[in-house]
Amino acid sequence: MPSQASRRLWRDITLFDGLQTQPSPMGVIVAGERIERVAPMSELDAATLAGCETMASGGVMTPGLVDCHTHLVFGGSRADEFEQRLEGVSYAEIARRGGGILSTVTATREASEEALFAAARPRLEALMAEGATTVEIKSGYGLTVADELKMLRVARRLGEALPVRVVTTLLGAHALPPEFQDDSDGYIRLVCEEMIPAAAAEGLADAVDVFCESIAFSVAQCERVFAAAEAHGLPIKAHAEQLSNLGGSAMAARHGALSADHIEYLDEAGVAALKQAGSVAVLLPGAFHTLRETKLPPIEALRNAGVPMAVATDANPGSSPIFDPTLMLNFACTLFRLTPQEALAGMTAHGARALGLAEHGLGRIEAGAPADLCLWRVETPAALAYAVQPGRLQQRVVNGAVTHG
């Protein structure tokens, strides 16, 4: 049992536990790095509370926010493409001209690990300042074995340097590099036979992702990447159905993918496949907003099927240069018509599930779960999605340690 001196109490709080708001004023007791007890204040007697240090009284508590899809490590800027899109050039056309992902690839290859770390740190700190306690960071802007591993090493370093859980994802199959422009199958061989084995051998990747799209890789090519990931014991994820319906989500679900992300063009067969596999649908309203898309994800079909819907920033240099998780709560409601409770669940319980971390209790406030918590200066949980207002975070707790407030 933890010592009495290590027990801390948050009392008389409004509690969103990761899935729903509890009706009574609640108390949360943390012992060491774990949540010891969650109960209405009326059930916490003097003996239970003896020796607890009161950390706060009142406010709204949620699990620490989980940003399950980001591209935080990159070199350069794509502000010029922002201007081009406003002048009417499509995202796909910019990519065909050698811009988009490939322009970031050039800048990332030229940058040292130190430069990438220095550039990524304030982006991650911005997420943390708005409640993120777990953040996934993808590679995908190196597109060589050495440069992809460089990105993953930077992501690991960020998690070691800052009080945040960083989950790394190898996204080698993000775009076709210039040196393989006429040999996409050859590049996929490189990803499968060299890149994935190297990342696995160094323990740098927690999962493997692909971009299954007409401007990236085919369903068959992505399936080869998944087979290589599975051979090295790595979970899989997919960028799919963002610009068209290729059936990538259904294929990923057949392979037991943790998630399918973007999914604006997901069809009924894809929804059914995600449901059957238990995969998470990750909604990325930041990219939808930035690219001024009009094709909405099939929210009602996902809701009716009971597919868990996560919400993430997709923080990246091109299609979602947004580093604010609470803004995504608002976008998920205003653009995609999620309820505030669904949006919050999307950045807590379902976000953790999209990273394969739900079995460890992350994303929930319940006895035995890691003490990753946020206390907010708001009246109700819904207020976090209602207003776009930085500075509402009162306390941020990671592994039982107060890192903010």
C-alpha cells in the first residue's frame, strides 16, 4: 500500500471520467502514480480521507487529453502553400507539383536531430499547455531509413525531456520520395525490408502507419507494409479515405488496425469493418478545416454502429498547422456535429484506445488507472468544447505528478 503521505485528494469536482460526466460532486484520491479511488464526496468518510493532501476543491476534472495523431517533428514551413490554397490550388495539385509532403521532406532531411528537436519542442509544449498528457508523434518526412529513424529518435527524446507520454509511429509509407518516383513498389520494398526492421531493432516505433490514397500508396502496397509490421510485432494504423474511397479502412480493419484516420470518404462497408475489428475511427477536424473540405466523415453511421470515435489535432506543417487540442474539441462539435461529451471522449478514452493504451487505463479516471489528469477552470465539461479560450487549464497531472499549476 502507498504511504499516507503520498495520498492526494481533489474534492468537490465535476468529473468527466473519459466517457461521461458523473452527476454528483466527486472526489478523486491519487496514491503515488495511480488513482486509488473515485467516488461521490458523500461516500468518502473521514477515515478514507485521513492523511490526504487536498490539491484542489471545485472545478472540472477530465483525464489528461490524448492527442492520438500528430506529425510534430518536421523541418521547414509551408506557409506558402497556405497562400496557394487560398488562391484556389487544391491540396492534391500542390502535391503533384512537388510541394506538400515532399517540400517538408527536403527540409527535414537537411535538418539535424538537434534542429528538429528544438523546432518540435515548442509545438509539443503548446499541446501540453492545453491539457495533452499523451501525444502520438509520427515520422514520415524523411523517407529514407536514416531520416525516418532520425525523426523517431527525436520523438523519443521529446518524451524523455518533457513531462508527457510520447507514443511513436513509423510512417515510412507517407509519400513517394523523389528518388523512387518511377518505382513505388521499390520504395515499398525498402519500407518493408529495411525501414521497419531497423525501427523495430532499435525499439524506436510503437506502431506502423500508412497513407492509403490515390496520391500516396495503393491498398495492395499498404497491405504489404502491414504484413511487414505484423512480422515484427508492431501494431498498425492507417491514413485512409481522406480524399477518396479506396477501401483502405476496411483493409486495415481486416488486419486488426488500431485505427483508421481521416475517413471523410468512408462507406458503410468500411464502417462495418471497423466495428467488427474493434478499430477506432480517428476524426481530424483540423485538416478538414484547413483544407476547406466539404465531405464530412460518416458521423451518424459510425455513431449508430457503435464505432468509437477519437479526435486528434493532426498537428502538421501542411494540412493542419494547429497545435491546440481544446480547439479540436470545438471543431469536432461545430464542423462534425459531435456532442461535447463525444468530443471529450474522443480526446480521452477513445484517443487512448486508438493508441492501444486503453487496456492500461489511460484516458479514464477510475481506480487503478495511471493518474493522468487535468483540472480546468470551467463550469461544465461541455464548456471546454463550447469556447475557444486558452488558459483554462488549472492543473495538469502526469503519472501522479503535478506538472502545471
